[in-house]
Amino acid sequence: MRWLVRCVKVALFMGIALPVVWIGLAGEPTFDARYWVCGLDPDPVFSEQYWEHGWPLVYLRRHVVNEESAFYRVDHGFLKFTGVRLAADMLILAVILGAAGYVLWAPAKSAALRGFAKFSLRSALAGVTIVCLAAASYGNAWRQSQYELAVGARLEQLGHRVQYGRSGPRWLTRLFTRDSEWVTFRVMKEFQLFEEAGDRDLEIALQAGLKDAAHLQELHLGDSRITDDGLARLLAARRSWSIEKLSVDRTPITGQAFVGCRSLDQLEVIWMNESKCTDAGVAAVSRLPGVTFLNVSDCPVTAKSIDYALEMPKLRKFVAFYSSIVAADGDELRARGVECLPEDNPEFVDVFSESSASDPFAASEFFDDNPFERSSN
């Protein structure tokens, strides 16, 4: 009988350990998109994937271009790694496995509690706790989804455009596909302000619930009349935004809205082309910790902006066509491995070929006019 109890305990421990290790370490695709050029080719000409690793904190994000990746390929693509988060995840993983081992194998205080009685009481307590925490996490994700759907409907009534994606408890999406409707729920992923909107329209959108969009990844404010004051109020509306891509092209924004901004830790891509961005605006953007792509084409910037770009630790591409910046100004950036445009003797770059895969945002110039005209799953 004793050997049977031990076998059951080992089976239960493995039933807990394997899913927990998978959830904590295996990668999960959070975005998978294919792009087409209308009327040219029925096959996609550009693709990209975003992967996340880690639970409860995401310690690694990967951006893969024109290739297929897998859950175990932690060195594949363009990496954004945070060692502190990995250490925290490993600590939590060790605590969970240690607690499971203690429940199953800790010595009983008396002979009467050994065996089945001890095993069932401790296991029941741990099981009930886990079920309650999982149910609370699942219920909170569903409640947030319902709220964001209502917010999206209000924003669309105001004339704005909203795109939705799917999100759910990370521990659950690691175990099952995100396509399952019972695993993930619809949430707001992209927001586009209607053309010619002003600061007042943006304020109304905030009051309608835009500030509560916890899963918003792309914010498009181009072709509007919003000012730095309006953008600053938007950025201050949340302590931390999940925005990864921001476009303020063709607006009166100078970039001063980013001065002292602490809510855009995840922002990577910024389109400011044809705006009023100045050298001071680029200086403010350089204080954002994660920017990898910046487009200030047709803006009143000078070679001084190159000095500020050099202060951006993760910058991979800097675009400044139709400005006073010339090719020679960007030599120091290129020496650091940053692609800087314009270049000497420019040639047409086929951003859809394999050779362009060295820059995950090389195709951004081709999609920034209307970021909603694309197909993703």
C-alpha cells in the first residue's frame, strides 16, 4: 500500500510540476501577422511574429520577421530580455514546486496523520487555494474584456476606429491555444483617432474609457490637430501604458509631451514624420527606455537630433528624410549598428526580401499611412 501512495504522490507532483514549468518558461506567440501588396501577389510578402516568455512576469519578448519560430527558441529573433524578471519568475517557480513537494512529502507530526489522512487534508487545502486563485484570475480577465468591449463601442460611436485582439490569463494561454474563445477574450488592441480631431476630442475619448484600455498596444493619432498638451494629458491618464507603437505623424506635436513621461516603458516604435517635432522633442524621446524605431522625416530637426539619438540605448533605426540632416550626420549612429536614413547613394530597398529581416521595422514606412489596412491573426 505504501508504494501505491508514493506512486500517486509522484504522479501528482509531476502533474503539477510539468504544467508549471511549461507556463513559466515556454514561449507563446502573442501576435502573428501576414502582409500583402494588393494586386501583386496572392502570397504574403512580409510576416512578423511576437513571442513572450515568462510567468507571472514576462522576462523575454521576441520579434521574429519573415520566419517561423517555436516555443523553445529563446535566441531566435530580436530579443528584449529582462534578467530581474527572469530571477523573479524562477523564484516563484521554486516556491510553487517547493510548496507542492512539502504538501506531498513533509513528515507528519504523529503516526495517526501519516499516509492517506495527512495527504488528503494538505492536498485539499492546497487544491482549494489553487482553484480559487485560478477562478479569480479567469473572472478578472472576463470582466476586463466586457468592459473594454463596452469602451470600444462608445469610442466607435464617437467616430474613432478600434481594432480588437484576444487576451486571457497568461497561465491559461500558455497551456491552450489563444484561438479558443473560452481561453481568451476580446480586448482593445489598437485605437485610431478620427482625422482632424483636436484636444477636446481626445479628452472626450479618455472620459469614454480609453484610459482604462489595459491591453492597448498601438495608438494612432496621426492626421489630427492634437497638441503636446493634449498628448501629455493622455499619457498621464495611466500610470503605465502597454502601448508599443505610437503614431503622431502629420500633427502639430513638437515632442514636448514626452518630457518627464514615465508611463511608456513598453513603447518601441514612434512615427513623428511630418509633425512639428524639434531637436528638443527628440531629446525628450531619447529619455524613453525602449524605443527602437523613430521616424522624424519632414520635421524641423537638425544634426543635433543625431546626438540625442546616440543616447537611445535600444535604437535600431532612425529615419529623417526631407530634413536638414544629411547622410554624413548619421555616420556615428551607423558605426554603432543603427540604420540611419538618409544614406549616401540611396537605392530602393526591398523591405520584403530576406535581406531586410535584419531590421524588424524596415517595413514600417510602407504601413504607416493607415495601420489598419493589414491582415493579422
